[in-house]
Amino acid sequence: MAMRKSRTKIVLKIKNVIKDGLVLLKNPEQGFKELAKKSLEKVVGDYLTILLLLSIAAAALNIIISLLRAIYFNIFRKLEVDYMVLLNYTFTESFALVFSYVLVGTFILFIVSIVAKIFCKKLKYTEFLKITLYSAYPILLFCWVPIFLISLLAWSIFLFFIGLHLHKAGEIKSTSIRQRD
């Protein structure tokens, strides 16, 4: 029973993260208004959730495609396929794919955000990072369609600039607890 509740909680979290991403794609202004209400921890958690889900889905798709290709060559092209070697290679390749997604999706994105922050000095880094992570949603949600990769990158950059434009850095009193951010 407890496992079922935890599974339901995970599925609900994934649905909410995808829904937030689709709201951002459908109406960027509303999406960034919702972003202003979220903490950095929530945004990073949502981002990592969708990133891990995407990397696992890409790995599973890689395994399925490799197996289907091997079956095709074995049955229709009459080639001898060593399935144990194929599985070993495919699982290794899929693990590397998950690692690559996580590496590119976290480390390189943070490096890019640090470099880009140099050009946007008025904004606090935590807010800047939230906008950067939120702007990457088009790539996260649809990068499995490789022909759209350039347009997804352009859309993410466009969302980034919309997020910067819509962000209103309010005055924070020096005695406020929000000053820590």
C-alpha cells in the first residue's frame, strides 16, 4: 500500500512538471509568472526530475531500437547476431546515454548560466538560474525529435530572453529573510 502511494506521488509529480513545461510553451508570460512563485529548490527539483525521466526514456528507446534492428538483421537479412554481446553493448551504450544527458543537462547548463550571468548583472544569480532552467524545458520535453533540435534551441533562447524581460526584481529590504537568495 505504501509503495502504491509513493508510486502515485511520483507519477503526480511528473505530470505536474510536464504540465508546467507545457504551460510555459503555450503561454510564456503565464509560465514565468508561475516561476516567480517557485523557490530555486523546487525549480531545480522539477528540472532534474524531467531530465532524469528523459534520460531514462532515451536509454530505453535506445535498447528497443537496437534489439529491433538486430532482430531485423537476424530474420530478414539472415545475419548471425550474438544477442549476449549485443545486449552488453546496448546496455553500456544506454548507460552512457543517461550519463551524457545528465552531464550536459546539469554541468554544462550551469557553466553556461555562470558565463551568461556576466552579461546580466542586475539580476540575482538564483533568479537567473531559475529562468535558465525553466527556459530549457522545450529541449527537455522534445529533444527526442532530432529534426527539431535547432528550433528547440532557438525556442529555449527566446524563452530565456522573455524570462529576463518579464522578471521584475523587486526591492528587498536589507532586513528581509529573502535577502539570503
